[in-house]
Amino acid sequence: MSKIGFAIIPCILIVLLSVFFFLSPKFLASETSGGDTAVKEVLIRGFIDIGNLIAHATFVEDAIIMEEIGNLDEIITRFRRDQSELTYIHFTDAKNKVIASSDPKSIAKTYSSTLLKSGSSVVKENNGLFEGGFSIKVGKTQVGALYFGAKPDAPAMKVAAGSNPIVLIVGIVLAIVVFVVMFSMQRNLEAKIVENINKRQEEVFSPKIESLKKDQQRVQQEFDELQRKADEAKKSLQKIKNDHEAKKREIEENPIMQSIEKLKETETDVLDRLGKQKEEEQRLIKENALLTQKREEVRNALEAEKKEEHTLHEKLDLIKRKILHLETPKK
């Protein structure tokens, strides 16, 4: 939104409200009385419009989010200078702690108010003091609030059933004042905020950028050095490979190595034959053990047969002695 558009919108709203209140008696069936109430309503709506413009301004949201206390103080100074009826102005954070105020004693203290309990944009009048509370939000998140109090010097007047040109004149004058204030405030504050943001970004990011550039140069130098060493290592490795291939070919073409190869083949053949002989030897050892076992079994059987034969001979001798004894006549 342009600066003129930002400043002209509230003026149009104020003018429309003034025209509405100027023409409203013509559309009412009954006669209107009580001019003080009408003036209060006009003032309340005017303060609501001004408060919304301040609370919903992008530069105010940025100042609260970035904790630009100086910008908030400048807003308060300009606001009070252009609106002399204001008695106090407070900007609070999300926890309702005062971060900028027209009263230095209130800073860093928790501001107690029930205005925002009935809505996000509220202005109430109490014994001539108009107190306003406005939520400052980014999206749906409340980041702070604006509170102010004002005692306008409004003359006592009565509103008749006919249209009162004073309402229209007051609205036009108020619209012109708001346009001048908002246009000047928007132009100066935006320029200063942009300048402060650019300055802060330059102060914050310049050392980091320089440090990153130095680190990048150092890393690039280290990378180039490593690349050079890697190239030298590749060349050295290729040279070693070439020397190895040459030595290998030379060794393979040497008659001694050919004889060695033949000896290796002969050795392999001899080892194979030796392995077969070892297998045959193991087989013979097993057969010998089996034969030895069988011989022991046969010998044990022969020993048993000899013992049985000896027993039979003894029995036979006994039988012979008995026969001889029977054949011998008794004397």
C-alpha cells in the first residue's frame, strides 16, 4: 500500500462517518436529543479509527517484534504532539509489560487494564477521560497492545433534529489532521525503520560475510593443495604400476623363472603323488590294524581251544586211570 493510500483511507472513513452523523437526523423518525452523547460517540469512533490505524500499521508491528524502542518512542512523541488532548500512551508486549510509554516510570511494569476483555479495539469514556485499548497482532498471534488516554476539549452542544453542519466540519477537519499526521508519520517512520534495518543488517551480517569469505578462501586453498597432492600421488602410483609391469614381464621372460615354473609344476605333480601315497599308506595302516585285530582274535580262539584240549586230555587220562583201575584184579 502506498503512503498516500495508507493515509487517505482513515480520512475517507472519518469523512463518511461525519457525513453519516450529519445526515442521520433526516432518516430518523423521532427527534434526537442529548448532544453530549452524540459528540461522545463521534469522539469514540474517531479515537477507535486512530487507534486502529496506529495498532495495525506495519511499522508499529515491526517495531514491537524487533523491539525497536526508539521507533516506538518517536511514534509516541509525534502522536502526542499532533493530538494534544492525549494524556498518556503505552505500548505493551504480548505479556502486557510496558515497553514504551509517555510516562517513563511505567516502563518495564505490567500494565493492568480490562479494556481488551470486551474486544480487540475498545474506547470507553469515564468522567470525560477517553481510554482506549487496541490489540497489535501478526496474523492471529497477539504481539502487543496500544493503550492511551485522552481528555478532548469538546464544547457542550445539543443536536437538533435537523442536520448540524458542525458535525460535518469537525469530521472534515479531523480527517485532514489525521491525513497529515499519518502521511508524515508513515513517511518518516518508514524511512527511519528501513534505514535502521539496513544498518543493523549490515552491522550483523558484514562480519559474518567477511568471515565466510575468508573461510571459503582457506578451504579452497586447502582443497587445491589436496588436489595437487592427489595428482602427484596418482602419477607416482601409475609410475609404480608401470615399473611393476615391466619387472613382471622381465621376470617372466627370464630362463631361470621359466625353470622355476617347470620346477613348480614338477613339485605340484610330486606333491599330488605324495598325497596319493599317503592316502595309500593310511589305507594300508588301517588294513594292517584290521588284520592285527583279526590275528588277536584268532590267537585268543586258539588259546581257548588249547585250554579246552588240555581239559579234554586231563579228562581222558582220568578215564584211562579209572579203566586201568577197574581192569586190575584185586589181590
